[in-house]
Amino acid sequence: MIATLPAVSTDAVVETSHLTKRYGDVTAVNDVSITIEPGRIHGLLGRNGAGKTTLMQLLTGQDFGSAGSVSVFGHSPVENARVLQQLCFIKESQKYPEDFRPKHVFRNAPLFFDNWDQAFADRLIADFRLPVNRRIKKLSRGQLSSLGVIVGLASRAPLTFFDEPYLGLDAVARQLFYDRLLEDFAEHPRTVILSTHLIDEVQNMLEHVIVIDEGRILLDADAEELRGSATTLAGTASAVDAFTAGRDILHRQSLGSLAQVTIGRLSSAERREALEAGLDVTPVSLQQLVVALSGEGAKTNRQEEER
């Protein structure tokens, strides 16, 4: 029996230093240095093609980096059984043998996951109404998604990655996934990394947020710090420009004589000043913040700064 690593410790679960992955002329992951702390739910957010899946493949030892380093539980994950047995990586395009049925997946799961809980899996199978005797190639997209999230939850792996496997679920089933994840996480803490586009749905369950765009990390912060960290101002273009002169603007939209901008946190005095200037002042949600950071306007600003 291979010695297991602790599920939760005071040390970082994942650390990368200047991690880079290139495919020919394309740099999918660009100079990424992050630390993933144990016992928390982390959100890996970004647009399609931002580099989320590639980064997770590097963290789970499924691919080699072109430069930099990655450490998982203090070791390289590549071809390292001692590390890999502590991981569960569930992705949208999960592949299974064509003649497999869900019951075969669940029967074999204990061979791969030391913490596998069959009773919990059975409860989830009933919750998601998954037909365990149907051939996997005959399952609908939603049923395939259900299969993935059941494995990810019931594995109780110390480090669990969900790479948008729940996109095939309807709204009711997605909420069921979130509820079961939070319930089980409270009783069995582990480190979870959720990659998703559905930011509004998950923002209240995330404890830490990493935003990636074009392979670069744009944001790496605790979710609590981000709440209220940005503000949207709307009004006449002249009033908006006057108030934001000299400030960093994350995002800007204009329509005729009106303008709307996203800027950083405002103090109480600055908020009053904006209101007195006739501006509408509203807090920015996590999804709006991600859009502001990874939108075309923000990209142009970054390119100008790099010059």
C-alpha cells in the first residue's frame, strides 16, 4: 500500500513558480506563480481559451510544463503515484470505455480513491436520477455530467478539480451539485478547485479566486477581499470623466453622452462625492469584476502598460 499524504495540512497544497506551457507559437500558460491553500474552495475563473484547463492538466501531472515548476503536496505530480492517488480531476469531456456503464465506474472507483464513500455515491445517484445500467455512450450530456460530479464528490480526494463538468446539468441539478458539495465539504474538508463560467452561481461558495486570461494570472485573492473591491459609476460622460480623472479604470462603456466605468474600491467620502456629482454608484459582483478584468478594454490597458 502506498503511503498516503495528509488531506489537510498547514502547508500549501499546490505551488507553482513561473510555470509556463507552450504549444508551438501559442503560450497557453504564461509565467504563472500561485499558491493553493488547503481546506478551501477555490475558483479558477476566466474566458474560454484563457488557459484554465491547461493549468489544471499541469497541476494534475497530465502534461509537462515548458518552463517553471509545479509542486503538489510538496512533490512533482508527473508520474508520481504518491501524489496522483490524492487527486481527483473531473472534466467536461471525461472519457470512459465505450462498453462501460455507470455501475462499472462506481465499482472501480475504490481502486483509485482511498476515501471513496459508496453510501454517499448511492445517495447522489438517487439525487441525480442517474441510470446506472445504461451504457455510457447512450447517456445524455446531463447524465454524463451527473456521472462526473458524483465521482468527484464521492471520491473525497484531498485535492479535487472540477473542470466545468456540470455544464450539461440543468439549473436544478447544478444547484443540487452546489448544495451537496457544500454539505459534504463541511463534514469532510478538502481542497476543491472549481473551474467555471457560471460565476454568479458559485461566487458565494468560493473562498479564494484566481482569474486567468490569455495564460496570465490577472487576479489571485481571497473572495472576502474582493467583495466591494470594485465599483461601477454611471452618469454623463463629463461627470464620469471628471470624477475618474487620475484613477485606474478597469472597464468603460459609452453610449452617446452617457458613460459607465468600473474602478476600484471607494471610501465612504469618495462614495458621497460621486453621489453629489450626480453619478449612480453600485457595487460590482464577482462576475462583473471578471468581465472587467478580462474584457477587451482591460486587455488594451494592459498592453499599453507593457509598452
